Amino acid sequence: MTISKMLRAASAAIAGFSFVTALAIGVAAQASLAVKNVVLVHGAWADGSSWNKAIPLLEAKGLHVVAVQLPLTSLDNDVVTVKRALALQDRPVVLVGHSYAGAVISVAGNDDKVAGLVFVAAFAPDDGESVFGISQPYPPAPIGTELRPDSQGFLSMTPKGIIEDFAQDVSELEKKLLVATQGPTNVSCFSTYLPVAAAWKAKPDSFVVAGNDRVIPPDLERAEAAAMKATTITLDSSHVAMLSHPKEVADLIEQAAATALQK
């Protein structure tokens, strides 16, 4: 081989090495931008076990997951509970809210640690709006006739409401567990106006629309997702999409974690 050919071969080898090195650096840099912490927030008439199918799927993807336990006594108290969980996280967080918790994360999501938001069949009011208020333009949800108040201002769902309207597409065992573990929810949670501009206006958003939702009108969910320009998936699901379609919900949360810091 002539000297000139040797030089050309060496040059090509160096170029190839440089390309591979640059590619590896780029992949490593992209990976370093991925959010590793996920905080899950359950909705009304529920508890942290709402996420018991999604949690192992998210952890299998290398994410650190915390599911909070809301008191469901007021919007303010629920926001404080989420902020307490956020304070314990050492890195950026993707904050996920189901149902009423969409209002909770719309406030708590203004925390500097929150890099992105995921709404799962959720309400998403803005400053000066309430859950009740944004529901008014839509037909009453079927679950409404199955809510029962107590003397302390808390609402519970009848077993019929859970079985037919809240979680109609999960197993019979899961329905029984939801009936037994539901968290009575203070009516003020739904009537309180958001005290600040919603976090979804300033941070990357993703949204799961539950196409067969009988708690929140699917048209409201679609309108909210469009308003926030969210990355959106629509599932053939009841209100509890994370129980009936855990893989799809977990995949969207993982995608939000992978891209939140890049937006």
C-alpha cells in the first residue's frame, strides 16, 4: 500500500471513530436529560393503590416512583401533600394526576422541581376556575346520580356507581377492592377555585383521554388536552385508565420523563 493510500485509510478510520464517538456522546447527553423521578397523584374516591399496576411497569423502566396519599379534605390540603412529596425528591420530577388530581397538580406543578405534567382522565382548571365550573358546559356525568353526601360534607360513591360508572372495565375483584377502599372526598375539593395560574400553561404536558369515561365527559378531556397542546393518547377505557390500560399509561409517563427536559 502506498503512503497516500495509508493516509487515506487512516483518515477514514479517524473519521469513523469520531462519528461513533460523537454519536455515543449525543446518546449519553440525551439520556442525562431524562427525568428519573415520577410522583403519582390519585384522584377523588381513591388512594395510592390506584397506581398499583403502573408502578412496577415504571420501575422496570428505571424510574423512581412515589405515589402520594391525598387526604381529600380540601384542594389546599391536597396541594400541600403533593408539595411535601416533591420536597423529598432530589432531582426533577414528572408529576402525574388522575381525575380530580388534575386540579391538584395544576397548582402543585408550579414547583421548580416539576419538569413536566401528565394528566390521566383528569380535570385541568386554570386560575380562577374550579372542577365544578369547567364541567358546566358539558352534559352531567352518569356518576353524578351515584354520589352520596354525609353530614361532614364528604361525598362517597355507591357500589353501583363504582361498578357501572367509575371502573366498568376492570375485573370483578378490582371493582370490589375499589368499593372497599374508596376515599370519601370533601365537596369543597370540586368547588374551590385555583389560586394561581395553572402549571400546565408553562410546562410540557401529556394527556390520557379515557374514551368511555362516565365520570368526566371525554369531550372535556379532549378540550383540555387541546388547550394545553398536550401529547395525547386516547384509550378505549373507563375513568380508571391506569387500571384498565396500565401499559399504555406507563408508556406515556415514560415518554414524558424522557422528553420533559428537552422541551
